[in-house]
Amino acid sequence: MRKFYKRDIDERVHRVLKGFPVIFITGPRQSGKTTYIKHRFKNYEYFNLESFSDFEYISNDPEYFLKEHPHNIIIDEVQRMPELLSYIQVHVDKEQRMGSIILSGSQNLLISEKVNQSLAGRVAYLTLLPFSLNELKKGKIIEKSSWKQALKGFYPALYSRQIPIDEFYNSYLTSFVERDVRLIKNIGDLTRFKKFMILLAGRAGQIMNISSLADDTGISPNTAESWLSILEASYIIFRLVPYFKNSSKRLIRSPKIFFYDTGLLCFLLGIDSIKELDSHFARGNIFENLIIADIKKDKEVFDISSQLYFYRDSKHKEIDLVIDLGGDFLLMEIKSASEFSQSFLKNIVEIQEQEFKKGRNIIVYNGQRKLKLKKAEVVPWDKLDNAMWVK
């Protein structure tokens, strides 16, 4: 039996069960959705639409199925039978029972619009992503080295099963491209799509130039944008937009691209050892991705209203992450160095004093000591406390 690790999403699940008849838990492939819902809802009957028998049983007469199973049911991989949602709408309106049906699925792009159409006002959306640093710490399974952690990644199967890292990500990538992508959109040249992902990995943490990416892949900018949307909807990547006081400018300026999981990022970059990672050109960007992706996970899991940005002024001075907490700001510089240097403070203090009067400064680095300075707090990568941005 696989060991179960407590997930941060549990608190939100407990809250929404009291107010919605349907709970929809989505997220990327292999993020632990099935393990979580089976453990969390032990007294619910489980059906998986990827099972031939379950699919045949439910699709034969959905109305009868819901009559025979009026509440306390889980329907996994619901994107395989979107027509079922209309029957669920009628059923929950009649039953008026909260927390009655748990739905789960991976292909968010396929199913979210249909869920919106059929179950508006009746469903609570929750996203279960790969493990966060906080969850790894609570489970006492976090790596001692940030580089080992980045290379291993955060998918639960890597912690509950004896599986080589490269074998896991090779299988993951093959399944995602050859199965999920085909379901989401009919892409004829899957080899080119893989090339697109590899080229995108080389640009992680950098300002996105869509035309350059398209040219290097051999596709049009419109196709590149469409493929980025697929990767976003599948929780492979996310965009971090620049901060401007004039919010309309955020929509027209280029974002940075980050991967939700650094293990997949390293695999796409062809990095399979700490030795390779130590000398890789993207080393600093991978460490930055590790931290920013973790904060992005917290935002998704805890449904935080704060917004995430990066900052770059006209002189190209940057702050890696700006967290807008509703008028107060948390400014974060992320450094892969293992020793603190006063040079880390130069940009962040200057920009904070000029642009973010209500800002707090945090330096996240690859060292081991927490330091409290006059104008900044210095925090090791594995000592980050999400109480800083989770209210």
C-alpha cells in the first residue's frame, strides 16, 4: 500500500464541502488526485471513467446510475464523459445535498468550459498540484540539497514508489504528449511539439519572445501561442507577468515562463545528475523556478487573492518576484549562491524605496543561515514560510 502524505488542499476541501453539492478537483497528470480523493473520501463509492466497465455502466444510462448512487460518489477522469455533467446538474438540483459528488480530471482545457456551462453555481473548483516544499517538509521527505530537490521534482509517485527519476519523467512526457495532447488538440507533428517543450525549457525564467520561440521550432507565432496555452491548461507551465502601476500595460508586455515542476524542467534540458546541474547554463534559472513555482502552488492551493509579478525598470534592473498582498508588497530576490553577499541587496532595496513604499524585502538563497538585516530578511530555500504570503 502506498504511503499517503497529507496535502495542503485539505483545509479548502473541508470548507467547500459545506457549501457546494459538487466538488471538482483538477490538476496535472500524476499530481496525486486519485490517491488524495480515495483517502479523503473513504466512505464514497469510487468510479473511474478510464475503466471500461465503469464507463460502460455509467454511459449506458446516466440517469439510472445517479438514481442508484444518489450521493457519496467519486467520478474520476470525468473529462472522458462530458455529457454526464448535464445529468449531474439535474440530479444535484433535485437532491440539494452538499458535498454529494466528487469529480476529478486532468485535462482542464477539455472539461472546465463544460463544467462551467452545466454546473455553474453548484461546483467548487480546486486544483491539486505536485507536492510543495511545505508538504515535503511536513512529510519529512524533502531533500537536503536544493539541487537534488530540483532534479527529483515534486510528483508524488517519486516519493511513494521505487522508480528512477529519468524513467518517471520519460514515461510522464510520453504519456502527456502522445495521449493528453492528442485529446486536447489534434496536433499532427508531436515530434515538433516535443521540440517546442525542450526549447521552452531552455527559456524558463526568461522574458518570453514568442516570435523567436516559434522560429526556432519551425512553427508560426499563432501556433506557438496555442501550444503555450495547452501547456498552461495542463499545468506544465505558467506565465509571470511584469508589474506596472498601470495594469493595462501588464497585458501587452512580455511575461516570463516557468515550469510547475523542476524535475520535468531538468529532464527536458537533458540534465540527469547533480554534476551536470552544477555546471549547466540554466542553473540559476532552475533555482529561481524552484522558488517561484512553490509560491505559485501556494496561490493555487490556498486560493490566495494576492497577485504574482516580476519587476523590471527602464534601466533593466529587476526584482525576481513581487507579491501584491492588496496594497502591501513582498519583494523577493532569489539567488542560487550558497553564501550571502551584500550585493544581493542593491537592486531590491533601491527599487523598494523608490517604487514600493509599503514593501518588505526578502532574499531567498541557497545557504543555510537565516539573517535578519535592517532592510531585508535573508532566508534559506528550505526555510521559506508560506505564512509570509498566505493570510
